[in-house]
Amino acid sequence: MKKTDIGFLVNNLELQKFDCEEIVKQQDKIANAIGNSNNMQLTPKTYKQAIACANRYKWLKAIDNKLSNMHRHKIFDILPLAQNIKPIVGGWVFALKPATDDKPACFKA
């Protein structure tokens, strides 16, 4: 993908880094409109974007698969939060592996 391609531009928008929530919402709407008008599959930058897009069920399935895998491999334990302890803050990173001749597109979280 070239840096001048619309998909590259949209996927590299720095969304959610504004102080004003209204600007963030406008940016999300623009990105979704561009993606929908060009039949593109955009990779969300945030959980909010993932659940607001047309592929929300595929992204939610990717999240569920990741959480199930982490639970199966005992990556973490859920414990009550002790006083004076700050929890580790985390977030989701999404990736879309494009379809090939023999494999469909793969949604990863």
C-alpha cells in the first residue's frame, strides 16, 4: 500500500489523541465514511472504533479468541484490587491480515 493510498491515510490517522471528544467523534465518522464509500476494511485504533464499525462482530470474536487463549495459558489472574495499588492499564491492538488466494482475511486482537 502506498502512502498516497486512502487506506494508508485512514489507517494512520491519530484518532483519540484530542482533548475534545467532539473532534474525536467527527474524526471517527470521517474515517468510517471513507472506508464504507471505498469498500475498504479499516483496522480500528481503539476498542470504540472496533465495536462501531461494520465488522464489529469479527473484531469481538477476535477479542474473545484472544481472551480465551490468554485464560487457557494462564497468562493472568483476576484478583480483587488491593488498597493503594494501581492496576496495570492495558488496551487492545487490532490487526487485519489481508486475504490470500487460499485464506480469508484474519481479524486479530
